[in-house]
Amino acid sequence: MERHVYASEHDFVHKLEELVKSGVKPEDIETRTPHPVHHAEEILRMKPSNVRLFALVGGITGVATGYLFPSLTALDWTLFVGNKPLVGIPPYTVIAFELMVLFGGLSGFLGLLVTSRMPGIRTIISNDEFGDMFEIYVKRD
Amino acid sequence: MDRREFLGLLGLASGASLLAGCDLTRKTEKLIPYLVPPEDGVLPGEATFVATSCTECPAQCGMTARIRDGRPVKVDGLPKHPINDGALCVRGQSSLSRLYSVDRIRQPMVKDAGGNLVPATWADALKRSADALRAGRENVLLSGRTTGSLSALMSDFATRTGVRREPEFELFSYAAVRAANRAIFGADVVPLLHPDRADVVITVGADVVETFGNPVQFSTLLSKRRGSHGRNTWFHVEPHASMTGFQADHRFVVRPGSEAYLLAYLLQGLSGKVGLPGGVAAQIASVPAVSAQQAEEKTGLTTSQIDELRHALLVAESPLLVAGSVSTAQESGLDTARLAALIQSACGMHGKTLDFAQAQDYSRVGTMADVERLMGQLDAGTVGALILFDTDPVAQLPMGDKFGASIDKAAFAIGVSDMLTPTMERCDVVLPLSHTLESWGDAEPASGVVNAIQPAIAPLFDTRSNGDVLLSLMIELGAAAAGTTYQQYVYDRWTRDLGAGAGAAMLKQGWGTGPAKAAGGSAGAAGHTFTFAQSTAPSGQVLVIAPSVRWYDGRSAVLPLLQEVPDPLSAVTWDSWVSVGMETCKAMGIEESSVVELRGEGWSVPLTVRPQPGLAKDVFVVQRGAANPAVGWARSGGEANAVVAITAAATGRKERLSEVSGSLYQEGRGIVPGTHPEHFNGDHSGHGEPKHEEVSFYPLPKYPNYRWAMAVDLDKCIGCNACVAACYVENNIPMVGREQHLRGREMAWIRLEQYYEKDGSAGHFVPTMCQHCDFAPCEPVCPVYATYHNDEGLNAQVYNRCVGTRYCGNNCPYKQRRFNYFSYEHRPYPMNLMTNPDVSMRGKGMMEKCTMCVQRIRKARDVAKDEKRTIREGDLTTACAQACPGKAIVFGNLLDENSEVHKWAHDSRSNRILEELGTSPGVYYLSDNHVKGNGSHGA
Amino acid sequence: MEHKAVATSAAAHPAAMKRLAIEREVISAMQKPGLLYWALVGLFATGFAVFLLGAWGIQIAKGIGLGGQLNPVGWGIYIVNFVFWVGIAHSGTLISAVLFLFRSKFRASFNRAAEAMTVIAVMCAGMYPLIHLGRVWYAFWLFPYPNQRLLWTNFKSPLEWDVFAISTYLTISVVFFYVGLIPDFAIVKRYTRGVSRHIYSVLSLGWVGSKRQWRNYNMLYALLAGLATPLVLSVHSVVSWDFAMGIVPGWHTTIFAPYFVAGAIFSGCAMVLTLCIPMRKIQRLENVMPIEHFEKLAKTMLFTSMIVGYAYTIEFLLAYYSGNVYEFGIFKDRATGYYKFQYWGMVFCNMIVPLPLFIKKLRRNLKWLFVTSIFVNIGMWLERFVIIITSLAHEYVPYAWGTYQPRGVEISIMIGTFCFFFMMFLLFAKFLPVVAITEKKEEVQ
């Protein structure tokens, strides 16, 4: 395991490019940066995050719940109010929208925890710190 | 294991452990299965009815009390009663709260050494009274008006104990009217009026739908000539503004004290009439001539108004003219009364529209002259014991304070009353009266009609009925056999007068008919010198002291319910006020809440101003019970003055009045059905056929069996507020008091909205309640389904589900929802006994509103179900509809095409309030014919 | 793990120096608070306890009638405050989420403070529907939970929409706020010792800034920003529908949703200014909060002021042109009736006072901006008062007109929420990094 530490983002990116060109597999390169470096992600050919799938599933669940739950409860015990239809799409759309956002947001957060393996008990306990430098770790055999 | 099974096992287990833990030999009581009803007839959940008589005012309508769990919880007019025909006025409806008033005297009271009234026993109080009566000087009995057995017993009492019975005291003594009737018709009575037989009704001052005569009877009979068929024309002449005036088709405002000129002028127009009785013709001849110009000048009416009146009287086939109240309670009052009587005689109203055979007997009632004579004797110190029997002259007399001082001059004063009135506070002994609903007795609302009075509840306190008080005194004095009861006395009298076995029939039916008194004929008695032309009518600023529809002569002002229910004209609730016309307000630079000082000869009262549209300039109106200035009395007629000259001065102070109306005008809105302004933007086609489908996405709801609905005929509505009081009692509506009224939180489920034309030319009175809309805006906004629409068209409110967001209240365009801002459900004893057990009490933080008396619907459904049928027309009605003296409200199933409500809803006059909002209300209003006839009035 | 250092560039690199400066400036704002700070926090906490909790307790015991609500005006200043605080909350999210989506640079100066403001303001707002309930002890009935009778809530009610909108909004705001804080917690952790270090350590969830963490983090942050933006619009639309769905004249109009949203941004910008201008001064954040960014905020405020002004005018004209006697009656009454001072106060504060911001010099004058923002805060409170109270006071039936005036308990609770708000904001300013450190660092080249 070798470690490179840079103060500037430019140097860090430059080194990354160098490493990848030199044939190091991107999976073997681990980085620590004080802020996200989008260029680095491209260099390392990272796949889009799965967080969005979590959010998508959550959102769809939310919409479905938002329509089904009010409709089913309204049909379960029929109470007429203002002689409006029991199942009203416009009013339930509001519920569906809010639940989409709620479920989508929460499952997205869950997605972050799952996909990033957070909370990382080890890092919490250890003194492994989120530093101010651009660091590269290369796993070499 | 399901839930039920689990609960069952749980019960078994805990029950078994409980049994094991108990010593079964101790604390066991004999349980009686409820197969045989207990002897007192109390069936839980079942109401029984007791026929009795209302005694809140001297009209004494037949009344029925509904008894639940041994307590009367509602009173109503006795159905098919010959006088009031099932209706009861606002005072009668509220009289139940007198029974349960927290202010009732709960035991006899005697004055201690320090001059304070302290509780005592009956034995002590009676002994003191008897000792005083035996003391030697002349004893005097002064009572309020009595009829029937009580009057007879009082005579017995007087003769047997040697007490002198004074003429009875009533502030509204009809002295001038009776004097005129005595002279012209030879009958010392107040005849009952029959507007149903009249094609033209002219009332001069007489507030015939408020206090004059029997207002309930007048209203029920009038309603037969209102509505869709056979309408008559009603002119009302008055110096001030009264509710009666605004109900008439034509309200003519005359200068105070000028009524005699108008009547004299009208009488002249009749002098050519053929077939006048001889004596009357001679009397007519003795009336000073009044020219048309004079009549106009004096009354302030226009030529066309006077001509209209004169013409109407001339062409009428069967007219009814009556003068009274404020128009006869003044110096020229006797002339006014006599002129009215002459017109009555000349037009042959006697026996047709004026019923002398069924008349109110006021023959024992004295005049103010009698009161003054009594005061003289008291002041001279010749009176020993003075018995003040159920009367309150100190509070009601214009010289009340003087009378109070005179009471002190009597050697001993014995008061008999249900409340500690100012008169009672002057007495040495106060004997507490039971309420009518706790008593035996009878009453004669009109000659020949006797109402039974029978107890609906045992006395709540250590009190006795009025007859028993008299008998107790007699027994104490040795003038009657020990053990005699008033119940027996009344029974014996019924048997004697009405025939054997009449007692049982009386108690069942509630009334009996006896021999009517002689009807009196035309007399043409001694001549009379008319002095109206010489006497000077009050000029400048004038105070009119008007009878109150709520408080009568002031006696009912002690009832909180009659403070909570607003005055129909001014919407004032808990305060005293003076009504001032708009012109006067402008001239004096005063407005709502200004305090003005009213000054007369030797008196002055500060009162808060309530602007009153339709009131003439410089006329100030105070209601009896709100203030009682020392205005003296009219020597000619013998009635307390009601019209006096005053000077009014603005004080610059302001005091908020507790009133419940947001605006006296419609402000350009077509709230009153049939009065949509021309430019009004909205659907006001004015017929009952809903055109909902044209404007809405949603179809009208389909109700399977019933669609409960109401219809209100504004032509029949007289704006009396009886419906409001009835609703308060039926539905346990909390009385929240002045403070909450000032904060705009009155709780009435039905209210009478009053709207005046800006020029004061007309007043509209619209009873409004929850409209039970098909498309109720209040329903969908509730987040917890606390209000919803049931399949019978009712807008239901589930109190216990309500969390109190108040959105429904905001979203009700009719503003009919009422919120419990505080905890009102706990009433002080004995007011808590008034609670109707059929209606749940609402707690703090809940919304409530009109339910269309759903408890009655439920009861009717139970009965119908037992009889294996559906609810039929006539099975039930709402409290408001039941009370209405004008029979202006009907309730029923709109789906039943034969129902009254269906007919009314499809009448050509049918309207719904704010129909253009698309709410499709379930309450239909039949617009006032009078308003329609005069085209659109948009203020 | 054992590391073999292969190359290390000089720590004294200018970019590293800049990043360190940012870090230090923000962290130094979090240094041990002084006595004055604690005195202030204590003061506000006491105010919160006495004015809000105390008064509310009395109100629950005695009844909601302690307030000034009456029969026509069922909603008093509790609901005014509710809408006011929701409005305040909105700009926080907007500054943070919308400006993130637009990759706006000046966002980084304010977004943390704005998000904190959002979370606290939603808490304040969320209290009010409860405070205003007649039977708050049954407030849980507003949530659809399977009760013993399986009676659910009425999802057609705008108030039920509110329940969902506000609780969603609070949740998503908290998540958004927290997610943004995760890397900063990890930084703060470095500067603390003892218990605090453990707390921040746990809060950072073990953040180290690895490539996968950043990758997922960025995705989530963008998603949340994407979700929060329409959420803000929907929440304030839902709040506006509380009124617009009603049949009350003055409420029942279609322009309410955009009108309310514009109003929310307007009032929110004002509140951000009110909070950030003193904070910048006291916590010496002049470098991370440059004046240009304030100017941009001022421009936003001016723009939304004109939208609101337009709404006031068009509303009036629509009512006039409709010829509807009820609708125009309300507006006539607003301008000339019992509440005319509130109405013209609203017009003055919201339409007139922001106009001088057309002058660049004034936009860059923080004192001027601060005073303007105070006026706008007041004006926007008055706007809600005018909309809610005057409409109810003068509805269809003249008989049922009434006038509402707030009473002691309502004023007290209102003061109490302000105490709560400032107490929470003070706590935020000392215990959390008030500026997004990692984002600021990202600007460093």
C-alpha cells in the first residue's frame, strides 16, 4: 500500500491520471479528498451511485402509497364529505407527492448509509481522520 | 383467539378473582329486575308529558312539560289548546329556566335584628306572619294578577282572615283600554283579537305579537292569513320602532302622543256609516273635529299614508283595529283607547274580530290610582301587615323607590315570591314560592277556558305553591282546617264549575271549558269629554318606554336565558341600552356604544346607545326591564307613562354593548330571500327548483329514504325569537354570559338575523340555522371526519371526534357553527337538572351546531321501527318548528312528496340563502310576500 | 493499515493555506462561548419556557378561548404565525437547494445558516397548528394510524395535506441539513477533544472522504436538492390551499399558490439577512460571507417584493372586476375597514420599503439591508394577518361579521416562539459549523 499526499487538487488529479495510465486498476486506487473532485471520479471510471436507485424505489413506493392508502381507507369506511367522490385523484395527488418526496428522501439517505458502509464503526472509533489533504492510496500486490 | 374471546376470558379471569376476594355475605343488596316499571312511572329513556299552564306572563298559555328521568326538560305549547294552539313564545320557552334558576329562594326567610334576610323554617316564618296579621291594624294583600282558583282562594283568604284585598297590581294593567271597553261595550275586559277573521288589521301602538293581549294567539291566528293564500293587510301605527311594527305590511310612524288625532280623523270618516248603534253615534258626535290637515300636521304622516289607512278601514269587510300599549300609556291614552273603541263599535268588530266572549279578565287588576291610594295609606301608617303576593312593584313602578319606602311604613311586610326581588328585600318575612311546574292549580287564559296546573316535579327546594302558601297562612291563623291542600281545593272547584269527573279530564287534556262570561254589548254609556286636543303631546326629545318581548314588564329579565337570547330588534343580549334613531345619532354626534344621559323631571339615567333604523328623530326607546325611570303615570287612563319628554345629552363616554349582530344592514348582499339587489351578481331566480347540475361537476346526492329538510315562511315569521329559546333548552346550548358575548362567542344554533333597509323603511327578520347543505363546505375540510354527511341529508357533527381545528367554522358561508371556547358543560345546581338527557353535552374545544334535532329523529325512528314502518310526516318536528307562534317553520322529509316541507320547498316563493355558492342547502325560505310586493329592496 | 508514504507535497502550499484559513475561520466561530452568549441563550430559553410553554399550559387547562378567536374568525394569529414561520423556512431550502441546482456560487456563504433556519423555523411553524387546536391532547388523531375503530383521516382535507406536507418538510429539511453537515462534522472532530470529539465523531458517521463516500454523497445531495425544490413549492402551495380551498371570499383564489411561494421566498430572504448580518459581524465571518453575496440576496428580495406587490394589486383588481359583492366587499374592507392599518402597513413594508434596493449602493449597505429586512419581516407577518383575519371577519353574512384582536396568551406564545427560534439559532451558531466548510474549500483553486 502506497500513499501520496498533495496539498493541491491539481497535483492530486495529475498523479491519479498518471497512476491510471501506468496501468493501475482504478479499483485498487483509494482516495481521500477534502471536497469532492469530479475529475478524479471520471479518471477512476466510477459507476453512477446506486443511491439513486434507492431514491427511485422509495419515490415510487411513496407515490403508490399516497394514492392507495387514502383510496383504500376511504373505501373501507365510506364517509361522504361535501358530496365529493370517495376516491378523489386531485386531493390524493398532494398526498402522493408529499409521500414520494418523503419516502424518496429517506430511502436515499438509507442508500447513502448502505452504499457507503456508513456509519463506519471502525473509523468512528479509530483516529482515522478526514484530513485537509488530497490523499491517494494505491493497492499494489 | 379473536378480540372478543380474549376480552371474555379476561373478564372471566378478573371476575373470578374479584369474587374470590370478596366476602359475599357483606354488602349485598337486593336487586330488582327492571321488568315491572317502578311506581313513580320513571322509565329511563322514555319521556312523559304533563299538561300545565305557562305563568311567565299574564297571558297564561296552555303548556306541556316533557319529563325525562323525573325532571321537566322542555316546555312547549299545549297542542290544540284553544288559545295558543301548540305554540309558545320566547318567554314561555324560557320559563323552564325559572324553575331551575340558581337565584330561586330556597327556603323561607325572615329579617334578623340587623335587618338582613336570613333562612328560617316554615313554622317560624308562618308564625311571625300570623302574629303580625293578628296584631290589630288593618292588613292588606297586594298581589299580581290572579285568575281561576287562585283568585277564588285569595278572596276566601281575604274574607276569612279579614285581610283587605287590594286591586291587583300589573304594570300593564290595560286600564285605559278597559275603561274604554267598559264605556263603549260595557265589559271590563281585554278582548282577544282575531286577525284571522280580518281583512284589514290596524294596530295602534299595541305590540300584538310581543306582549299585548295574548301575543301567541295573535301570531298563530295571523299566520292563517299569511303565506300563500288569503292574505290580509296589516297597518301598524306607532311612535317608536317595535318588532310588531316591522312585521306589519305598513308601518306608519307618528309623532309621539298624536295617535288620538289620527283615530279621531279615521272615526270621522266612519260617521256616515249606516247602522251605527245610537249611543255610539252620539259619542262620535262628541269627538272634536280633526281636519285632514290637522291630522297630517299632528301625526307627521303623509296625506297618502292617512288616506290609505282611511280607505282601508272604509272598504274593509271585516276590519280589526286595536289601540294599546305605548299609545294608551300616556296622558291622551284614554282618549286614544276610547276613539279606538268607538271605531271598533262603528265598524262592528265586536263579536267578529274582537272576541269579548273569550276575553282576558282584568277586572280585579287596579290602576295606578289604586297603587297611589295604597301608598297613601301605607304612608299614613294605618296598615298593619302588608302581604306582597308574587308581585314586584318596587322594580316595576315608575315610582318604585317611593313604593319601597312606603312598604317600610307598614308594620310588617310579608313577601311571597320565587326570587329575591327588590320588593322582597323590603319584606320582614319572605315565603318562597314553588314554580308552576312544581305546583297544583289552574289558570284562565281567557274567560271560559281553564288550564290545569299540575306538578311535573316535586319542589326542588323548601318551597310551597302559591295556593298552599295562602292555605298555610289560613291554617296558621285558624281560618282553615288543618291539612287542607290547594290540590284538593282546586279539584273541588273544578268539580263544582266544570262538572263531576272534570278533574281527570282536565289533567289529561290540560284544559277545560267552562261557561263563558257575558260578552257585553254596546253600551254607549256616560258621555266622555275628549281632551286630546287640549293636552300637549311631549315635544322635542321623547322617551318611549316600550314593553319588551323578552322581559315583558321587566319580570323576566332575571332569567339568564332571556338575557342570552338577543332582543330581536337590536340584537342586544346582556346589557341595558337605549335605542336611538339614525338621524338623532347624527344630530347628537353619537354612535354605537356612546353613553347618553337621559334626563326627565327629577330623574336621570345613563344608558348606552344602540342605533335603531326606522326610529323617528328625537325618539329614544328604552325597554321595560332595561331601565325604569320615575316618569309618573297618566291620570286620565291610569297607566304608567310610556311616552315622556326628556332631554338627552351625550356624555362622551363609551361602553361596549353585548350584541350579537355584525351589521344591521345587508350591505348590498342578497341574504334575505327575495331581496336581491338588482345589480347582484349571482343566481337569484328565486324558486326552489335547484339547477345544480348546470353548474357542478358532481351530481346531487341520492338519499335512499329520507332527506330531512326545513322550510321557513318569512311571511309568517314574526321575528319573536321563540325558536331560539326553544333550541337553547332542547339542545342544552350553553349560556355563556355577557363577557363571552362581548367577545363574539354566543352559542345559539338558530338565530334571528335582522336586516334593515338603510332608510329604516323596513326590517327583515330571517331565522337561520345550519343549512344542512348537500354540498356542505364545512365537511371536506375536516381532517378527522368529525363532520360528514349522512345518508339522510344531515350534516352530522361527531363531537367526540372533533379536535378543534375550527376550519369547518371558517368554511361555513352561513357561519352557523359554534365552538366551545371554554368548558361550558358543567352547570351549577339546579341548572344542571335542566339538561336534556337526549342530547349530549359538548366539552371544551369542540365544534357544535344545529343537528335538526337528530335526537328526535332517532326517537321517531325507534317508534317507527317498533311499528315496522318508516318515519311518516308528523311523527316528529324540531324544537324550533314546534315552538313557533307564527307556524313559520316546517320540518320533514323532502323526499316525501306529500310532506309539508316538500310543498313549501316547491312553492313559487321558495328560495335558498346564498344558493349561488352551489352549496344546495336543505333549508328553504319562502320570501316575504310584502317584500316581494314592493319590488326589490337592496340596501 | 500501514502506509508507505511515496510522495508528499509541501503543506505550505498556497491552496492548502487557503483551505486551512477557511477551516480555522469557521471553527474559531465555534470556540468556547463566553458568558454573554450563555446569558443570551439562558434568556431565550427562559422566554421560551415562560412565554410559550407556560402560556400554552394555561391555555390547555382553561381552553382555547383565552385567545381572541370568535365565531366568524376561528383562526387567529396562531395560524398567522404558522404561515409566517413556514414562509421563513422556505427560503432556507430554496437558497440551499435551488441555488445548489443552479450551481450558484453565493450559496455556500449562506446555505448552512439558511438550512438551520429552515429546520428551526419548521419546528416553530409545526408548533402552531397544535397550539391552535381546541383539543390538542387528541392531536395524534390527525395522523393516519390504525385506531381501534379503523377510522382513518380525511385525506381530502387541506389540513390533512398540511399534516403530510409539514411533516415531510421537516423530515426532509433535517435530512438535507444533516447530510450537508456530515463532512463538516468530520472536520470539527479534528478540532475537538474529549466528549465533544466523540459526539462529533458519531455524528460524522465515520466520514473520511473516500472516493465512494463522495460519489454517493454527491448523488444523494443532488437528489435531495432535486426533491427539496419541488417540495418547497408544494409545501407552501399546500399551506396556501388551506385558504384557497376554502369558500371564504378573499381566500378562494387560484393565484394563492404562486403568491404564497413568492411571499415565502421574500420573507425567507429577509429573515436570512436579519440573521446573517449580525452573525457575520459577531462571529467575524467577513471572508466567508462576502458582501457581493448579500447583494445577490437583496436582488432576490427586491424581485420577490415586486411579485408580491403585483399579487396585492391584481387581487384587488380581480375582485373589483368580478363584480362579486362578497369578494370585493372583503377587499374594500381590508383597505378601509377595521384592519386598514394592518393592510396599509403591509403595503408599505412589502411594496415600498424594498424599492430603494434598486440602488446598488444601498444593496451593498448592510445596515440598510438589515433595516429593510426587519421591515419586510413585519410586513410579511402583516400580510398573513390581513389574508387570514380580514377575510374571516367579513364573510358572506353581514350578521355574522366580527372583529378579532389577539389577546395576551397569543402574543405571549408568539414571543415564546421567537425566543425558541433565537435560542435554537444561537445554539446552532456555537455548536455547528455555520458555513459549509467543504463547499467553501471547493471554491479554492
